[in-house]
Amino acid sequence: MEIRVLGNNHSVFDQYLAEIRDVSIQKDPLRFRENLYRLGELFAYEISKNLKYEVTDVTTPLGIAKVPLLEKQPVLATILRAGLAMHNGLLKILDRAENCFISAFRKYNESGDFEIEFEYMASPSLDDKVVILSDPMLASGRSMEIGYHALFSKGTPKHVHLVSIIASQQGVDYITETIKAENVTLWLGAIDPEMTPKSYIVPGLGDAGDLAYGEKIDSK
Ligand SMILES: O=c1cc[nH]c(=O)[nH]1
């Protein structure tokens, strides 16, 4: 699996990343969502350089321009709910893409441990398509793994791009060990060194879903 890290590359990407991490800027949920959206746009642009194009004639008022345009539209898949803002950023750039939504959530037991429960998926056929699966935080890696395997219930994708803004080193190791396919690329903004016992990334940013959409009660 190829791993591509967009952060720490002297670009505006790091400003948006710094803002979603910053505990004082996080007080503004509109800016938090907007930054997830902008990071989604930057990922989309970088991933677009790895898609297939065909030279197409475009009729202008004065003649014909030959322009490389996407050969086939990708499918943008995301894991609810934290993935929504980033998904909309990806969709702003890849605006003719098809869309797929997967719901997965942490189901806590009495001891405070949790399992990731997969519940719902709304998707077009994924057969022979490029799928871009986003989840802003890659912590243990289990949601992404479940999301990745869920894709195959809707067909066999040609290539899968997995996209997370912040990953833990443990999550990256887990994904590279459990997903062995050659036709998978892992796109990340940053890789953080640690996780809490409750699987929050350190330094990370906290709970991305809560920061974007407000606190929730845990599912039992
Ligand atoms: O640190 C983490 C880990 C998973 N999900 C989050 O929102 N934050």
C-alpha cells in the first residue's frame, strides 16, 4: 500500500490542520467545519492527479481545445457522521462524483470498552470504479477497515484511496497490516505518535464529530 502524507510540506494545508487542532480556534464550530471542508478540497486536488484522464475536444466560441478530462467519475464514500464536512470538500472539487455513505459508530459496553458497529450503507455500484473513502481521524484503524470491507458488498472497486486528516501511528500500522491489496493508497495529513486508552489520537484534536456537530450521548 502506498502512503502519501500531505502535511509538513510547506503549504497552506498545515494552516488548516493547525486550526482544527488548536483548542481556542476549536471554539468556533463553523471554522472547524470549514477547515475540514478545505482540507477535503486539498486532498481531492492531490488525489485528482492520480486519476485517469482522456483528451477530449472542447468547443470554444473560436475553435476546438483539446483538454484532458476525467475518463470516469470516482465514487466519494465517507463514514458518518465525522466524515461529512470533509466529504463535502472532496465533492466540491470532484463535483460530478457519485456518493456513498457508511454509518459506523463506537458502541460502548459497561467496562468502557467499545466495538465499532456497522449499521447502514447507501451506495451506487462500486464495480470497477475508483473509490475515495474518507474518515477524518484514523485512530485504531477499525472504522476504516470496516468501511473498506463494506465497499465490497457493492462491487469490486478498481482502486481505493483511503483518506484521513490525522492518523495515529498505530492506526497506520493496523491498516497496512490488515489491508494487503496493491490497489489501495492511504492519504494522510499527519501521523501522530500516540493514542489514549479510549483510542483518541494524541496530540490529535479531540472528537472531530463533536467539534463539528456538537456532543452526543454514547451508544450502548
Ligand atoms: O482522536 C480521535 C479518534 C477518533 N475520532 C476522533 O474524532 N478523534
